[in-house]
Amino acid sequence: MARRERSKSGRKSGSPLWQRLQAGLPSLAKTAVFLLALFLVVGVWLSHFVYRSSYFWVSAIEVQLEPGQRWAADPRLGYRIPRPIHVFRADLAALAQAIRREHPQFQKVVVRRNLPNKLVAYVSLRDPIGQIRGRQYTIVSGDGIVLTPGSSTPWEGVPVLMIGSRTAAYQPGQSCDSDEFRRAATVLREVQESKALAGHKISAVRVNPASAGSADSRMVTLLLENGLELRAMPGDLRPRLVRLGELLRGKPKEMGQAQYVDLRFDDLVIGLRSGD
């Protein structure tokens, strides 16, 4: 009988571990509340510091060009932001669109945060294919977008496209797409990609105006820096360009006497200079 009473009494009083836990609960709760309050205070202070400190405000965007590309025109000017912005509040998509509008030579722009206080625009460029000769010389991409402001003198090492009016004025971002431009760009791109010129550079591209019934109405003439003319039409020029490359590399002396090479026929037609 006494044992049963002691057992009941033990169950009522509980184990020593439970008693210790019950005794410690108020202090644990106080500690948890204190830590929570501390975290809130630190969080509010940190947020206030981050959004008010000048250390996190940005006034310019750094530009990083895709490896292997080079500028048609150096765009370092114009990247200062009109008003400083906070690095965490910056609208990255809107900034990328604004940069593309300001610099049409950029084909792709991605703006990313580089913490703590940088914005970086990673850009890839449109490939310049030549420069249009109008009122001034303006570099243009393969899809007909004007990439640079006009220059009173030709850009060195860039083929001059002699199309359209000599009095035409072009602005960066403007499209100059036309039948003449498309013909010139198609032939020029194929010749450049073929690597058939054996180190010779193209100095100018002349496009015949379209005229009904004329056999030469679609002819495009590429002028090399050594005076040699390449006459072609848009189409698959690869077999003829391979043959041209073999001649320029294998017979440089003989080809030095040539005035033109006509690539419009399956067999290359070579015209010699007067008196040769």
C-alpha cells in the first residue's frame, strides 16, 4: 500500500529534468525576446546605414567589353548617370535599355551589381562592316545600323561603301538599309569571311545602281588597296573565292599585273592592266 502511494506521489511531482526545464523556461523566453529585439535593432540600423550611406551610391557605370571584340569608336564618354542612384535600388533592365539607346554599337547589354558599390555593364558589339560615304563618313554594321557619329575623314582600315547620296547625313542608331547596302554587305561579308585576299585589304566598295535589263545592274565592285578590282554579285561565291585565294598566294607576281578579277562566272575572268 505504501509503495503505491509513493509511486503516485512520484508521478505527481514529476522528474528532476522536467522540473529544471520548467524552472528555466522564463529565462529562456527572456533570452529569446532579447535576441529578437537585438536582431531587429541591428537590422533596422544596418538597413538605415546601407540606404543612407554614400558608400552604396553609384554615379557611373563601368563597361566591360566581350573578350575578343574592339571598339569602332571609344564610348567612354556618356556613361555618367544623370543623378547618383543606390546600388540596390537601380533598375538594371532600364539602365541596359538606356545604354543601348545611347550607344547603338552595342548589340547586347547586361547590367549587373558588383557589390558593394559598383554597377557593371557587360556589352557585346555589333560587327562593323564598313563606313558609308555621305556628307560625312559613318561606320555601319552588317544589318545597316549606323554605329558612330560622322567623321569628316575616313576611318582608317574600314572599307568605304560608296552607296546612296553624297549629301546624305546619318545619325547613330539610324537604319540605312537599302537594296544597294544589302548587296554591298552580302558580297563584302562573304569575301571577308573567306580569308581569300591573302593579306590584301579592301579599301572601298562600289555598287552599280539597279537598272532594268542591264547585265551589270547587280554588280558589286570591291577595290583593294593595291588597285585590284574584284567584280561580283550576291550569291554563293565560295568556290570562286577559293580559286582567287590560290592565285593571290601562289602567283603574286602575275596577279600584281591584274587590273580586275571577275567573280561572276564559274571560271575567273582576269583583266590585265593597260600595257601589260
